[in-house]
Amino acid sequence: MRSNRAKMRAGASLAATLPMLAGALAFGIPAAHAVDNPGRDTLAGTKPAWATAKADKGATADTAQVSARVYLAGRDAAGLAAYAKAVSDPASAAYGKYLGADQAQARFGATEAQVKAVKAWLASAGLKVTGTTQHYVSVSGDVAAAEKAFGTQLHNYTKGSRTYRAPSRTASAPEGLKGAVLTVTGLDNAPHRASAKEQLPPPDSVFKNSGPFSSYYGSNTASTLPSAYGKKIPYAVEGYTGKQLRAAYGAGDYTGKGVRVAITDAYASPTIAYDAATYAKQHGDAAWKTGQLRQVLPKNYTKTEECGAAGWYGEETLDVEAVHAVAPDAQVTYVGGASCYDDDLLDSLSKVVDNHLADIVSNSWGDIEANQTPDLAAAYDQVFQFGAVEGIGFYFSSGDNGDEVANTGTKQVDTPANSAWVTAVGGTSLAVGKGDKYLWETGWGTQKAVLSADGKSWTDFPGAFTSGAGGGTSATVAQPFYQKGVVPDSLAKANNAAGNRVVPDISAIADPNTGFKVGQTQTQADGTEAYSEYRIGGTSLAAPVIAAVQALAQQAGGGKALGFANPVIYSKYGTKAYHDVTDNPTGSGLAVARVDFVNGYDATGGQVVSVRSLGKDSSLSAVKGYDDVTGVGTPAGGYISSFGRR
């Protein structure tokens, strides 16, 4: 399960998605002098790629309304990026010398004079200032005022079957502001439809797994079903629990005590406290202490129907229960967004950074890189850089559609996992055996074939690709320093001879066929609401598992924040800290059998029997060494303890 902002639940996967940002530039988007617009600084990336002359349908009416955010570059944008790198790099003298939130703002944030000048400029153009934070100034007004302020014309353009507004040329700001503006968002309205205040809906309809199951990998062989890859295969596990995951990833006696983990998603489950407590009690996890789980929520929610708000309840539930299962003593703070749109998700991330709510942040949402726009990428990267300066690390799921070809027709990575300033978490299929023994992992990639009508074979075995860990080479983000010398040139230079960012960085359990058991209050078939449990997966599981493992590592290191951990993660590459995951760990094909309810909750609508092949991730492959399915690998027994020797 991974909430990417463009679709709701698909089969056994909960998701909620809408279009997002764009090519995350490693050091933001600097203003440049506009040669064709004297006296102005261009705001690169504000004219979207789809706003072409061919798609142009003419000028937008002057009286049409615009709502925009003008993001502030701060007093030293280049210095912020440089310090974020230095404080995260073990080879730097500044490594680990984090700043407090107030110190970071005082050193790199916008000055009062800059904010005042930006507001005066916007007001002089006829725009109304509707809000001010330390990151941006929000404005509203008509198209004529927006055009005057940003030195561009707004036109209507076709994009697919719809028509949206966008700048006809790159927006700009007055040169006299001396680079105070980082970027502006909202001039194009493709992903931003207005919506009135709404209340949260009830939980989604119930989902349950059918049996038979294995209690651990291989415990229950499907002896009456056809063979696959020349042998009888086991039934899928009922769902691993915290005890099994802690053993698999070398938790030892570490519990995350004294470490703060934040989770960001959209909306908020109204039953999360009850569900998390019930789940912990039923599966032997430590009971939640008073105040150990808290929520930071917006005053109002918007776009609940459009975003599939109830689908996000399951996302929050998975994230919270997975973190607690692996790091049972960590403090968990859930920060919910008012919607699944970028502005609201950015606000949630900023709350974590501005108030330093945690040192580790798990984020199970994103979208495809093709839906990026550089203006929003710059805004995201600025938040991530402020986080790095403060010792905060962000962990993003890499996606659930492999190379995205089957989903979009184009090979690409997901975002914000593509940002050079976050840890992208890929996914695996995990085999935990009897006695909680780690057996092996493959890269998560599933092919599915159903049982034939006569029950004697699998139809078109091994079947079509259904899902897999996201990964690959970014088309827009330059190769970060920490990947050099580790990521093979065949991957890094796939889209650019100079080298680009490759995803993911590290990985953990994600395959729903070897997934995690979750407990959630859901709407039952008779319309009542009740707690029930089901197996789930996706890189939405991998991200909180890695966040929890990082909490254990931080505890092992004496509690000192890990910050932006990628330089350290890559420095351990090739050591016993990692399981080097490949697609064929046993030397022969791997698969599990599944029996599912057709209606998703009981046998009244019938059942379907299928075989799910493991380690078949679209065109991506988990191979020896770094790969674009699992990154450097998954945490092994020596990973957590290695942080005690920093």
C-alpha cells in the first residue's frame, strides 16, 4: 500500500493520489536575470512543460481568480544547501553539528525586510496577501494582477482531455528584490482544483484476506495445487508481526527509546488510538504509553472525496503500527495534511521541521516524476535542506509500480523519492522462517497467474506483472555525491552522461504476498464499523519499517540524531551491515499461492486462487551489489550496532 496522489484503493492496495511536484534540483532553483524581461529575475520552472504553443487555447480571462504561493529564498539559499551537505557528510568537519530550528531560521531563513519587500511588491500589483509563514507568502487576486506581478501572461492549455491555466513564459520577480523569491506555485492550476471545507468520511469498506495461510514462510505447503518452478509452493503468510520483523532486521535489545519519529500522510484516522492499542495488545508489542502517540492536525480538511480521504486512514494505520512494532519505545507523532495536494503536504513537512517534532520522518506518498514541476521541487528541497541542517532525516517510499511502464507507458521514477535530499526506500519480498529466522529476500516484483478451471495448472504461468518496488534513474535530478563510486555507471548515466540520481537508497519488506499484518477499524459488510485485521504491503510498509530501524540505530548511537542519513548509509555499502538482496537467492524460481475473496471480505462472492511469483520487478532487477530495486540492500544484523561505533 502506497498513497501516491492519483488513485484510490486498487485490489488489496490502499492508495490516494494526485499530481505533484517536479524535477528536484539538488540545490533549489536560483533566480536568473531575464534577458527578454529587463529588470526582472526569472523564476525557473514556473512554466510547465505541457504549456506548449500547440496546446495554447488563448489568454485566460483577466477576471479569472488565482491563488498562489510565493516561496521565500531566505538570506542564503546557497549557504543552506552547502551546510545541509556538510552537516550530513561524515567526511566533513561540520558533520553532526546541527542547528536548532530557530538557529536555522536565523541563519538561513528570510529576513523581515525580505518578507516586507515581497509583500509590498505583491500588493502593488493588485494581489491580496492572504497569509505569511517563514517559508512563503500566499496571495489571491485576478489574472490581470497576477500577470502584472509575475511578468508573464496566463493562457489556457489543453493537457490530455482537460484544459488548464498556465504561464505562457517563465514567471519572474523584480530584480530589486535581490533574489528574495525562491519560486512561485499556483500560476498553473492543473493539479489544484478549488474545494470547500469538508468533514472526514467514515472508514473504507472492510478488506480481509482469505486463507489458507502460512504462519511463517514455508510453514504450509499448497500440496493440492499445481507446482510452480518445478516444486510445490507455500501459501502466502498470514502477515508478519513486529517480532518477526525485528528479528529479520537485527533489532536485538534496541527499542527506539528516547527517539522521536514523525509520520506524514493526508487526513487522519478517527480510530487510530484504539486501533494501534488493540493491535499492539493482540500481537505482543509493548503497550502504548500515555502520550507516546500524538497527532498534529489541521483545523479543516479539504478535497476529501477527490483525494479518497478514507483510503488514507489505512495508510496512517499501517505507518503507525509498523513503526511501533519495530521500535516499540519510540515516540510517534502523526502530522496529517489537510488534503493530498502538494501545498498541504508541504505544510505538514514544514510543521515537522519548524517545530522539530522528530528526528526521523516516514512518508508513504508520492507520484511519478513526469508529473513534477520544478517550482514545487524547489519548495520541497528547501524543506528537506532545513531538515538536514537541524538533524532531521526524511524517508520516502519509492513506489509500487516498478519502472512505471505498465502504469504510465514511460520508464521513470517516483517523487519526492527522487530528491537528492531524502532517503528513498525500496522494497523486498521477505522470507522469515521458523523461530523468526531470517531466510532470504528478493527484490519485490510480482507476476500473477490464476488457477485453471480444471485446477490442474496455472493459466499463462507465470502471468502478468502486477506490482513491484519503484526504482530507476531520474530524468531530472543530478547524481548526488554520496552515490558516486557505489551506483554503477550503467544506472547513473542511463539518462545523462554526467550522471543522475538513482532510486532507491535502501530497502525493506514491501511485497504484500510476504506482508505485514495490520489492524484497523473498517466499515463492515452490514454497515457497522468494527476492528479487523488484514495483510498488506507496498513500499508504504518499507518506509516506516526503515524509519523504525533508523530509530533503533539512533538509540544505538547514544541518541544523537542521524540527520540526513544517505551519506552514512552509502558509507556502509559492501559491509556486513546489509543483506545484499538478489532476485534469485535460492537458485531457483520462487512463488507463493494465494486464495482471495472476490468481493474483498468473505466467500459469498466466491474465491480466486493464484500463484504470485517473487523477484519479477518489471524491467528492474535486484542483483549483486547496488541495484535499482533494493539500493544498497536491507539492514542485516550488524547494521543497527554499527551506529554505536560512530
